[in-house]
Amino acid sequence: MIDSGRRIGHLDMDAFFAAVEQLDDPSLRGRPVIVGGLGPRGVVSTASYEARVFGIHSAMPTAVARRRCPDGVYLRPRFGRYKEISDIVREILRGASTTVETVSLDEAFFDLSAYGADVNASIEAARKIKADVQEATRLTCSVGVAPNRFLAKLGSELDKPDGFLVIDPESVRELLDPLPVGRVWGVGRVTERRLSGLGLLRVRDLRLTPADLLAREFGSAGARLQALARGEDDTPLSGEAASRSISRELTYAFDLIDPAEIEGEVRLLARDVASRLQAESLLCRTVRVKVRYPDFRTITRQFRFGVGVDSSGMIERLAVHLLRSRVPLDESGIRLVGVGVGHLTESTARQLSLFD
Ligand code: TTP
Ligand code: MG
């Protein structure tokens, strides 16, 4: 039983690009399918499980793969199609979890802590996510559920493909100890070599090494490594509070025609939205402007920031920029205008106040 407060899920699609190709072309099912660059210097993005039998894996030169499996089907990636499916998966996650962190097209973390003490309900929710993804996409995925990110990801990896693994706090040590140190989060080839130089090959070795020895070798990263070896990880999901957004819109009794007047309204709405954002100690990553024309056609134009933002000036400027550059206005005017911010995350101010 998971008894700590946190419960994190991790979902990873199985052999994603290759599985999509097999989905769209049934003649490829059961065959070795390799998706990647097909030119002389191309590398493999992914290989179907049938192709992995030949020793083909991601990042291998395609030329090497062709030698190992001359009868394989070699395809260029179709990112647009993968994105479509990725969006379907993300929608399912957002419907089921308060916080979703998308890692890549085929991988995401999701928070199940909202189920609180009801462990079984959270596990059922994760199971339902897996089933819903399968039903909506006709593809399989692997899901891990655990008290933290590191273990959730490990859970989905260990039970691949079509897996579902719950890691309870009580079974962590038993599960981690025998694994090679390379399975620890962030341990790449270089660190792995340094660890093996110290005679540390398994997670158990790392867990039992005196802390000062690790500190000497790895500095502050040593303690972090050892915590992971114990299965401890408190990194938060860099979550978008996905379902949340803040917006305000106004419908006018008379259509608004003067562009300067429309812009003035957008400025007011933007400042209002920004002040509500600040009041809740939230940051936004997207700003959008919505306009409805007299014939009820409605358009939304959105801008995405690279970082979270709560500055009133910034949000106002962006909203005006969207209006000027991306919203066509003519003499018939508009009947509604709105400004919204989305992809909200908690600002540090809020995170700190939680500990007060
Ligand atoms: P992964 O989840 O690493 O791999 P996968 O989904 O193909 O297989 P698995 O069942 O082991 O999860 O990566 C997801 C997709 O990202 C993968 O289908 C192709 C792409 N990708 C690359 O383009 N290059 C890479 O080096 C890797 C690792 C993945
Ligand atoms: Mg995958």
C-alpha cells in the first residue's frame, strides 16, 4: 500500500512512432518496423518490438539497422500524426488529473495526490487512464504509479510493454536494490563509469556507501544520488495546472468598431486577468485573445511563453500584440472580446506560503 501523501503516475507509449505506423497500416503489424532518418547518416528514432529482436534500438545508425534486419520496413517519421495521438493522450490525462507534466510526445507525468488517503481510488484512476488511452488510440502504453516521479517512471519502464506497475513504499528497497546503478535517474554513462570505478554496480551498493565518500566524489550530487538509491525523490511535477485558466470577456450591446477602442478594452481585460493571476500567486505560460464578430464567428489567438509570467505589463503587451497582428478587424466590428491566461503554474511565492 502506498501510504505517503504523494502519488504520481507516469505514462509512456509503447514503441510509439512504430506502433502508430502499424496502427495506420495493418499490413505492418507483426513485422519489424523501424522509424527514423533514412538518409546515409540517418539514425533510428524507434523500432517496433519485432525489430528490437534484431538488436535494433533508438539512436542507432539506420545503416547498421539495415544490416541487422534487411527485411525490416524502414519509414520516415510523420510527426504531425504522432502529435495528433499525443494530444488525445494528453486530453485524457488532463481529464483525470489536476496536474500533468508532458515530457515528450509519448511520455507524461500526472499527479494523483488529489485522491488523498484513498489509495485504491488513485490506482483505479490510473488504470482507467491506461484503458482510456488504449480505447481512444488503439495503442498500448505502460503506466507506473508510485510515491514520486523517479519511481513512477521506473515503474512504467520495468513493466513495458503494455504494463501497469504500482510501486509501494514497502517494496521500494526490494525492487531497487538489485537494479544496476544506471537505472537511477540522471545516471548516464559517465556517472555510471565513475560509480563502477568505485565498485558500485548495483543500487544497493550505492545505498550502502558512506555519504562522505559520495560527497567527496560527486559533491552535492552525491546526496541526491543516495536519496534516489533509497527511492526518495521530492521533485515536483513542473506541472501545468492544466484544467485551470483565468479569463474575462465582455459582450457589448452595440458592436465595437473603432480598433483603438477595442484595443483599450483588451488592455483593461488583460490587466484585470493579470491582477487575478497575481492574487493567486500563479504564473501563466499562455495568453490568448478571443473575439466574436457580429455574425458570431469566434476566433482565439494564443501566444506561448517559454517561462511562467505574471507581469501585468507583459500580459497586456502580449494581448495587444495578438490583437494587432493576428485578429482581423473590419468595419463591421466585433460583439465580444476576451482575454485569458492558461497553463498556470504556482509561483515560488505560493510554494513557500504552503510551508508557512
Ligand atoms: P521512447 O518512449 O523512449 O521509446 P518508444 O516509445 O519508441 O519505445 P518504448 O516502448 O521503449 O517506450 O521514445 C518515444 C518516441 O520518441 C519514440 O517512439 C521515437 C522518439 N525517439 C527518438 O526520436 N529518438 C530517440 O533517441 C528516442 C529514445 C526516442
Ligand atoms: Mg515510449
